[in-house]
Amino acid sequence: MISRIVSNLRNRKLKKIQNREMETNTESSFEEEVISWTAPESVKYNRGMLWKVVVSLISAGLVVFGFFYNAWTFSLAVIVFAIVYAIVNRKDPKEIKVIISEIGIKAGYRKYPYSAIKDFCIVYNPPYASELHLRVLNDIAHEIIIHLWGQNPAQLRNYLLTHLKEKTDHRESFSDAILRLFKI
């Protein structure tokens, strides 16, 4: 119990320091790169006209289904989801700089010291997936996914093994496979 409290206090102190560094935008030890690359924040799929027509027909069918069965809130939720999805995916994903340093990993403005990372896994299955998965302690996003985007996975794995534990039994989640399959 006490070790948990101490761990939480240490992590809060670390987050305050990281927030101050981000606000002042000063150079830190995270900037001293060992390995670095630029990657998109997320994957943008090339969706053809057929994909757009099929998704529009499915959405329209769900809205009609909702109205037919007097479930207007379901229909409203489908409409709102479609509008929000269209707005969010209209823009191209931002390019972020990923820096692997002696003290941690920096992806964009987020900094993850090695002490805050539980383990890592590299999913390398070209051309479908080329990602670094980090399981982070005490963070809102429990698993961070960083796209390798041309980075040598063997070199990255060898370096990360000197600082972190590797998760060997990692499998792509069913939801991630479905999202990738349907280009969502």
C-alpha cells in the first residue's frame, strides 16, 4: 500500500516536471537521440469510392432501421457518429518526431521515461503493420502505439532490450484487426 502511494507520488512529480518542460519548450535529455524517425500520428487509409458508397449505405440502412423500430435515439447516434467520423478523418494525420534516448522515449510532445514503461513489443508484419507498442504505467492510454515508418525494427528492438522488458506473447487485438480490415 505504501509503495503504491510512493509510486503515485513519484509519477505525479515526474508528470509535473514533464509539463513544465513542455511549457518552456527547453532542451532536455529526451532530445539526445540514439535512434529517431518521423512518423504519422495515425495511419490514413486510402479509401476508394466503393468503400464510401458501402459505408453510406450501411449508415443509411441503420438510420432507417432505427426509425422503423421506433428507436430514434439509435438513428440519431448513427447520424452523429457518421458526422463526427467524417470531420475527424478529413484531415491528414500530423507528423511527429519519435526520439529514443538514454532516459526514455519521446513521441511528439509526450515523454515516457523508461521507469514509466512496463514493457514493449514490436509488431512487424509488412505491409499491414509496423508498430512499436508500449505498455505505460499510470497513464490514461494504457498502451501507446508508435508507427515505425521505415525504421529498422531489429535495431530498435536490440536497443530497447537494454532498457525494457519485451512482451513476447503480444497479439493484435480483435478490434484492431477489424479496424484495419475495414479501413476505419
